[in-house]
Amino acid sequence: MSGGLGRNDPCWCGSGRKYKKCHAPIEEQMAIYHSKGCAVPHLGLLKTQQQIQGIRDCSKLNIALLDYIGDYVIDGVTTEELDRLIYEKTKELGGVPATLHYHGYPKSVCISIDNVVCHGIPSDRVILRDGDIANIDVSTIYNGFFSDSSRMFCVGDVSSEKQRLVNVAKECMELGIEQIEPWGLLGNVGQAVNDHAKKNGYSVVREIGGHGIGLQFHEDPWVSYVSKQGTGMLLVPGLVFTVEPMINMGKAEISINESDNWTVYTVDGKPSAQWEKTVLVTETGYEILTY
């Protein structure tokens, strides 16, 4: 993107600042890390200030949807009804559900209960019951920008074992996010997540991770939660991605429902929990966009 730009020319990102005062120092720093063998993101993954504001606006809608749906997560409700409520509220707020028809996915939200790890498809045959834990994963398009986040909901009287899993899964996500810093490495996030899960006797799903987001639903980088400290992509200001580890009470192994090719289960049938936030790498640390 910076090819042919003079240092006193307006920066390619549209900030209005001179290139030498805007992205030139970032690109120079990236080049130094690249020369040392570090994986660096391509410039197209670094969001401009205008794009970041668009993602922020979309994220506000995404947060509002998760705030809204919480009152309806009760004993006896079907996941189909929750899906309908999410769809109608998204349209009311001027957005579009990002999951609807994405690679054939049939619904506006993913709702994953107990031993469903992720991508649970809403159905009028799936009913939330007292004692269930459920992950509700909302993804939204607004004015051409994408946002994504999920929360765990406890239905009624949840066992202490399930409540502990939910709490530790949230801690894993938060500890991973705390590792995000400009010019740090993405592998540090996964190391922190995995260490905390294992310390508490849990396992981390290996095959499914976080992802870049903003201009598309899924972008680079892919975010592993079994990665090692000091490895992975360089965290450059302007990079936006999700932190969403899936923490299993039992073993890490998963299986995919062969009839729908979406629903992911724990192989041993034990519960799984997940929280998700979208994070922007800034020049001084990070900014949480969706939660």
C-alpha cells in the first residue's frame, strides 16, 4: 500500500496525516521484525481509523443484542425462539445477522448448550432447561462492517461444577487478552489461556480458534489457544481479532455432527464453555470492541 509514497505524502490509510508521521514508523518496525524471521501481518489487515470507527459502531449493535437476549434465556424457551428474537432485534437496529446463510448456516445465531462446544443450530426441538449452561454467539453486519462476541448464560439452578467451568472459561479469555500488546506475539495469548485451563483441570479445544474480523466475517490471523509463548504473528497496531477459547470440563477431543456439518460436541459428553470478545491492538495496548 505504501509503494511509491513519499514520506511527506498523505498516508495511505486516509488519516490525513503525513505518511512519515502515520504508518511509516509502523511499517519500518514491521520490516525489522520480518528481517528477524517473525511472521508479520500484511498491511491490508491493519484497520484504518475510519474502518475502526465502523467496526466500533457495529460492535455497539452486537453488544446491545447480547444485552437484550439475556432476559429471554429462561427455563422452557426454545433456541428457535431465541433465534427469532435475535433476528428481529438485529433488523430493528439496522443490522444483518452475519451467520445467516454463511456457508449454508441456516440461523441468525449460534446457541451451544452443555456438551455442545460451538455452532449449535437453533431449533424448536431444543429447549433450555433448569441447570443448563448455554453459549450464545452473536455476529453482526452493520454498514458493511462485522462484529462478533459471545457470552455464557446459566439457566436457573446450575451445578457448582458447571458454574466453575463457566467462570474459569471467562478467566481464560481475560488472561489471554491481557497478553495483547503492540509488538508482542500472538502465541502469548494461547499460552496464557492453556496454562490457566490446565491449572484448573480443564482442557482447551485445539481445532477451533479465534479469527481476524472487521471488513469480513473471518480474516487472518487464526488464533490458537494451545500456542506457545514467543511464537505466532506479530501484534501490530490496527490488527483486530477475536479471543474466544473453548474450555472443556473433560478431554479436548471434539466431533462434528455428520447430519448438519455444523454442531460441534465434546467426544466424552462433558460440558464445554466459551466467552468471546473482539479486540483491537492499539499503539499503547488494546481496546475491547465487543464483549
